[in-house]
Amino acid sequence: MIALPSALWFLPVCVPIAVWIAWSDMKFMKIPNKAVVAMTLAYAVVGLLAFPLQAWLWGWAVLGIVLLAGFVANTTGLVGAGDAKFAAAMAPVFSTGDLRLILALFCACLLGAFVTHRLAKHIPPLRRATADWESWTRKDFPMGLALAGTLIFYLLAPILAAIPAH
């Protein structure tokens, strides 16, 4: 899990970007390159403040590894290009975390996002309010929703863990 001080640095910067990406992917079935660049710049600046230098540099290596894996996944038709780019841009934030926790969190967010999205499109008031969303009629799934959720919940986890239970 990311350390609490690091999460506090990243949360106010990354949450708006993640929400933008989730919304854009549901509405247009596209993740804007501007959002991916914003996420990368957020890591460049905030990561330097939030992580020790060696961990920050390792984050750039992780970005490259995930970008390469995403490129392969995209060329084989497993994920969209925007999904691959956003996964790579957000990957450095996870570079100091436990891979098992991160993968478990992603699986939970993927399942939750898929079920919620597929159910939400059948709720008439919600559907009317978002009638122009392309994701309601497409067969493929807006993976940006699951990726954004993973980032948000990962950053919230240490904050929630620090709240004393009563």
C-alpha cells in the first residue's frame, strides 16, 4: 500500500484526472490524450515530492514496462489504446505498492465497475440523464472506469486505514 503522506500528495491531483477519464470513457468510449498527459505530469511533479528519488525514478521504469505491455495488449485487441496509455500513466503511482494488493484491488474495481455499468444503463432516470453516453450502446466496456476506480481506491486506502475504528 502507498504510504499515507504520499497518498495525501497524490489524492487531490489524481482524483480529478481519474474522474475525467472515467466520465470521458463512459460518454465517448475514448480516453483523451490530454488526460493521459495530465496524469503523467502529475506523477512527474507530485511523485518527486511524494517519493524518495530512487522510488520516483523506478516509477518511470514501471511506466515504460506497463506501456510496453499495454502496446502488446492493444495490438492483440485485448484493450483499447487509451486504456493502455492511461494504465501506463498511472502505473508509477503504484510503483512502491504490493503487486498482489494492487492486482486484487484492480480485479475488485473491474468487477464492480462492470456490474455497476451494466446495471446502471437499465435505470431509466439515469439513462435519460446520460442518453448521449456511447458506452450504453457499445458491446465493449469502458475500462477507464475500472482503471480510474483502482487509482482512486488505492490512494484512499491508507487514509481510510488511518481512521481509528470505534
